Amino acid sequence: MSSIKLTVKRLYQLQDERMVGTHATARIYVGERLIATEEISGMTESPVSKYLHATWQEGEAVRVEWDCAGIADISVVPVERCPCCQHEDE
């Protein structure tokens, strides 16, 4: 099963030299086609991942763009997942 692994590596805003929660809007593309928009809120310095079901043609690039009022580091990678147990195929 084709999926895209969306990982939020960092998300926070600095307020009076303290880290506080913030909000980000991530747009996930396959090629030039927008396939999903994700609203993300909170604060993290540890990676948090989510899987999105998607299909794409061989050679199409998967990418993410985001808007955030603070600091964000977000990535996407295409993955194949086992249809019965949902683990990533090696």
C-alpha cells in the first residue's frame, strides 16, 4: 500500500525566550498536485509522524510546504506499507 510519511521534527514558537506551542499548515504535493492539507498544533522537539494514503506515478516527487508563526521542520517521504499489518516494508 502506498503512503506518505509526514514527520514533524520541530514545532514551536519563542515567546519571552520560552518555547510555546504554535500552529502550522502543511501542504503535501505529489508532483505539482496538492494531495492533502494538514493543520498541526502544539509543540515538539521530538519527531512525530503520521501516514497519509496516496498514489503516485514512478518518478513523481513528493514534497511538503508549510506556513508557521514560529519554528517548524517538517518532512515527507513516500513509503510502501504492508496492507495487513501496516508496518513499513523494508
